[in-house]
Amino acid sequence: MGHKVGTEHYIQYYETDQMGCCHHSNYIRFFEEARSRFFDEIGMPYAKVEKEGILSPVVAAEMEFKMPCRYSDTVIIEAELMSYSGVRFSFEYKICNKETGDICCIGKTKHCFIDDQGKVISLKRKDASMHDKMTELAGE
């Protein structure tokens, strides 16, 4: 298992649908929120990394809904780095209701590193210290 970071999110009214449930399109945003926090906490914030010409698009995403998040729920979004190859990496996510502990959603995203021209790059060649940190945190 890799490094894990959790972040809290309060479900806003505008994030819900007519049925009072958090709309499914928001969960991918919650994944990004937790992933951004992950990179902030390890000293690789997106803003800094992107200034160095390193981008990391989502190339695949999946979600499985267990139970709905509802307006005024506070959820804990966990992002865990599961793999890192030097070029590609993946995360797994778990969104839980803070009050009840119930799992609301689980998911995965896959990413790669590209330059500002869209060409796939090796992080080891571009920034060895970031590569070493990712390798360490992925447990590989």
C-alpha cells in the first residue's frame, strides 16, 4: 500500500440533485480535491510542478457508489497512491460519511506525466527528486 491522505468536504446544496443526493458528477471533483491535497502535503503542489512544465492528466477513472452523500453531510475523502512507474501512477479513493463512517463511494484514477506540449515524459529524467519521492511513497 502507498501513502494515504485524507481531506474533509462539506456537501453543499448546489452539489445535490432533485432527490437530495450529491450528484454523481461531483465525486470525480472530490477525488481531485483529495489528490491535490495529497500533492500539497508531500511538497509537490500542482502549481509548483506545473511551473516546471510537468503535467499529470487523468487518463482513466472509475467510481462505484455505495450510498449517497447528502446535503450538509461532511465526508472524508481518502486518496492513496497505489502505483508509480516513473511515467504512470494511480490512486485509489474512499469517500466516507464523517458522522457514520459509512462508505459512500470508492474509485480509482490513472495518470501519466506529460510536458506542456502533451508528450509523455519520464519524471526521473525531468526531476529526479520528485521521482524519488513518488517511488518512496508508492512503496515500490
